[in-house]
Amino acid sequence: MRRAAKIDVNQPAIVDALRKAGATVQSLAAIGKGCPDLLIGYANKTALIEVKDGDKVASAQKLRPMQQDWHQNWRGGTLATVNDVESALSVLTVMRKSER
């Protein structure tokens, strides 16, 4: 039996803020294996976001080894790690400004 995907406590607020800003958001948390938590669509672009809990100590916000490997091997577009609503919304700003 597979257990439910664990998400950071701040992920629902981040997802809500991204959606209110006009982004489409798909959770990828159940995939595991180092894959980022969220798939974001905005301004006709796609990004991946890894969510970390900004209320935890810095050492607890670091990428786990499987996440580090996944990030290092990613050859696609925008991939960001965020720890609060403001940093998540800044990803949308980058997406809006980047050229296709």
C-alpha cells in the first residue's frame, strides 16, 4: 500500500497564491524520486518548483540527495526552489519576462 505524498506545510498557501496570480498548478509530490513538487504553467511557459518550508532551519530546507541529483540532471526550462509565497510569485515574474 502506497502512503500519501508528504508535502511541506506551506505548499497549500503557495499553490493558492500562484493560482490567484493566474498560474495553473499541478502537484507532482506523489511522483517522488527527487522530482520537484509543482508543475506551473504561466505566460505560455512551464516551470517546475520545489517547495521547502521557510519556517524550518536552513539545514532542514536543503535539497535531499535524490532532489540534488534530479536538479543537477534537469535539462529543461525553469526549475526553482522556493520557501514562501513571495519567492514563488517571483518565479512567475521570471516566467513572464523570459523570452520563449
